[in-house]
Amino acid sequence: MALALVESGLRLDIHRLVKGSIPGDCRAQLWQWWRGEMLSGSICFRVVLEDDSRATLILDYLRNGRPTRQDIRLRPVGCRFGGVRWYAVCPRTGRRASKLYLPAGESRFLSRNAYGLAYRSQRDSAGFSRDISRRNRLLAKLKADDPDYCPRPKWMRTRTYNRLTAHLEAMELRLDGHLARYAKHLGALA
């Protein structure tokens, strides 16, 4: 069974949806998700602000070819220097959430906590796979495929390039250590 990741589903940012909504205005708006240049989802929503303390987010979308409507209660929280920030009340847990998620195969937007979602970095083990992820991020920053050959990108400052290549060399040494421990472990088993 694959572990549920935040990055694998759709996400609604409540603050961005409510921002700009006018009390009493019930016009529907469109929200779209893109993965690169491909549209991965869209939703029609309305924010109904009854007054300063009550609001509802109404979502209309297609799920598995069927029209779905979901009403989500919103709760305001006062900001330190004035104004309010709106949060969704998770339909399952009743806790406030600033973002709601719709993982693949699910039909309702709920909080990250309700679905038990985690970020990819939280699912990596503390050792080898996390270090592989770090090395790959460093290679992406350096616009390189091979850790043994990383020419400095034209736009990158020399100081930044030197810092990133030093991190990459250290990461390669750590990965070599992981592989040596693994080989030693396999030798002990034989």
C-alpha cells in the first residue's frame, strides 16, 4: 500500500480563497490546479460571508464523473495587528485548518490531519533515502545529472557554486558510508 502524501493530491488554500471575497457576494469563482503545463483539476467555489463571524465555503466539483457539492464552515481568528484570518473547520475532525486536501481516490476535501497525510520528506527514513533526496535536490540546483561532473551554471555566483559543490561532496561521502555499512551487513549475513 502506498503511503498518502500531501504532494499527491489537490490542495485548497483557505486564505487565498477567502481573500477578496465581499460580504453578501455569492458569485461563483473557478480554481484550477496545474502539474507543469497540464490541468490536473478544477473546482467552482463560492465564499458566503454572512457577517464578520460566520462564513461558508461552498465547493462544486466533479468527482468520478458525478457532480459533488461540499459545504465547509469557516471560522475567523483575530490577527495580532488587526483584521481577521479565516480558517476552515474540518468536516471530519472539527479542528481548524488553513488548507484542505483531496487525495487521489477520495471524494471530500478534509484537513491533512483527517487523512493522515504527510510530506514526502517526512516519509523518508532518516538514513539512505533521505540522503539520496538531498543529493538529488543539490544536483537539481546545480542543473547537473552526474555528481562527478557539475559545471557551474552561468547565472550562479562562484561562492554559491562552491558552497553547493562542497555540500554535494559531503553528501556523496555520506552515501558511500551508507553503502559500506550495507555491504558489511551483507558480508556478516553470508
